[in-house]
Amino acid sequence: MRLTSKTGVLMAVLTSAVALAACGTSSGASGAAQATTRAVVLASSAPPSSQPAVRRPAQPSRHPQKRQRTPGAVSAVHSGHVVGHGTPASCTSQAVVRAVAAGGVITFSCGPRPVTIAMKATAKVRNTSSRVVLDGGGKVTLSGGGVRRILYLDTCDPAQGWTTSHCQDQSTPVLTVRNMTFANGNSAGQLFDGGGGGAIFDRGGQLKVTGSHFTGNRCDASGPDLGGAAIRALSQYQNRPVSITGSTFTGGVCSNGGALSSIGVSWVIQGSTFTGNRAIGRGANPAPAGTPGGGSGGAIYTDGNSYTVTIDRTVITGNRATEGGGAVFFVSNDRTGTLRIEHSRFRGNPNAGFHTAGYPGVFFLGRGTPVVIASTLS
């Protein structure tokens, strides 16, 4: 039975969901979030999902802008690594992969015109790096060619260097992406630590994205808690928010979160645009028998315990979900999480399954109700 907006059904289901959350353990946000979300979206019980679990500990407590070079980019040119020698041909996938592995500030010298670099391999951040900055100067596109993830950071991946005994909560690497375009990334089949993140997968450290564009990215088409066609984020240091500023997300497709997805991660999204992204899974979370799971958060899918999402001066339009939250899906398992929407516009974000009454395109379970300031939801 799908979630409906009828008061009697909603109150009964919410009571059940709260009881389930109170009985939870600290064995990880994914399991708790699955139990709570299914209690909300389906009145019947279901067997556990077969989707590989994300390996993570309990969660820690706690007007669109023009495309332009951001402050600090000029000084960046004089330090770090430069990809290319002034011509498009010199800007290669191999050079990008090497620069990202070396860390530091990375800029591009590919000639005066915009250039697309076809990635032959995923660029992976080494966990020994204190910071990695990718600055495309507004002229560089990294393309996954529809077959591979583009950029990867995982502090809990031994292959990238094990640097601490608490990989799920370490301050570095700090990954900053600015003035870049990420096109046609695809992480389908890449299920280590839960999968997702067709363009960028980031577990650990801190992630910041400014003045960048994401288009046509993909991740797996099914899975109850898998998502983020453009960006998947997990285990950010001390639950500091992922920062998204002045960026656009278009045409992303994934099981959940056609643009962004996270578990137990806070976000601050400012001056950005989300258009034409889709969550295409079926069965919500966890998947009942006979369904693969997923389908929530046409643009943004967030789940976990104590986290916050702030959406400010942002337009979310024309996204869709086969289950809940055509624009935004937000579930805080312990009901401490908050959603704040300021000076933003949500329009035409249909969901075939369910949404929260009075908030078109949004499904919300958290503390109180979403805070909406000087915004329109239709």
C-alpha cells in the first residue's frame, strides 16, 4: 500500500515509524533508514533488501549564478599542477588522473577554447592528500563517455591509502571542484561502499562544488538506498555540510537522487539549478518482494539520522520520481534532521508514488515540518 495523504493513514504509519526508529541500533544509517522509510511508505512488512550495504558506522550527531571564475582562482594558477601544455591534444585523461593522484591545486592549459577531455579511467584522490582542487576555468569538461565514473574519493578504500583508524570521520582530503563540467559519467556496477556517484563519489573528508555543471550522468537503475547520478556523498568530516554553489544539474538518471544523494550527510545548496533529473527505481526502501527498490528523490535524495539540508536561491523544476519526492526526498530516521528552503522555486516535479501534503514535490520526515521562507512550491 502506497503512502497517502489521508490523515488517519498517515498518523498510524508515522506512529509505527517512530516506534521502529526508537528500537534501532547504531549498526549504520543504511539499515535504520531502510526500516524507517519502508514503515512510512508501505503499511506492510517486507524482507530485507538484497542491495549491498554501505560500509559505514553510525552517523555522527549533529538566484542561480552566472558561470564565471571564482575568487581565488587567479592565485591557484601559480601553484600545484597544470594539465596540458597550451593545446587541446595535450589535455589528456592520463594527465588528469596523474594530477588528481598527486593532489594539490590543479588547473588546465588546453588552449583558448572550451575543451572536452574523454576520461579513459576514473581520476582517484589519494587519501594522503590534504587537499585537491580541480579548477577548469569555465572551459574544461571531463566526460565519462557514458561508461565510467569520473572522479572518486573514499577515505575508507585501502586501495587509495589507509591514513587513519577512523576513516569515516577524518578532516582530509578536502576536495574542491570549481568552474568544471562533468558530463556522461556512469557508475553503474561500481558498488563498493554502496555505489552511486556517476560523476563524483565522495566518502570522507570534505567536499565543495562551485560554479560547475553536471549533465547526462548516470548510476545504477535500481537499488533501495543507492543514488546520486551526479554526486554521492557519505561520511563527511564532523558532519560538515557538502557545499554546492552556483552549479547546475541536468539530465541525471539513477535509482534514487537523479542529481544528488547521501546518507547521514548535511548539504548547503545555494544559487543552483536542477532540471530534468529522474529517480527511476521501483519499490522505495527497502524493496518489497518482487521489486528492485528505489525511485525516490527526482533531484535530491537524502537519508540518515542527524543531518540538515538547506536549499537557498535555487530552482528545482521538471524533475521526477517513480516513488516519492519528485524534487526532494528527505528522511531523518531519528527525527532530528531539518530541511530549510529559502528564496527558491520548486515547480513541476511529479512523483508517481507519494509526497508530503502541502509540499508539492517534497517528501519529508524529520523534525517538525520543512521551513519554507520566501519560496514557491507548485
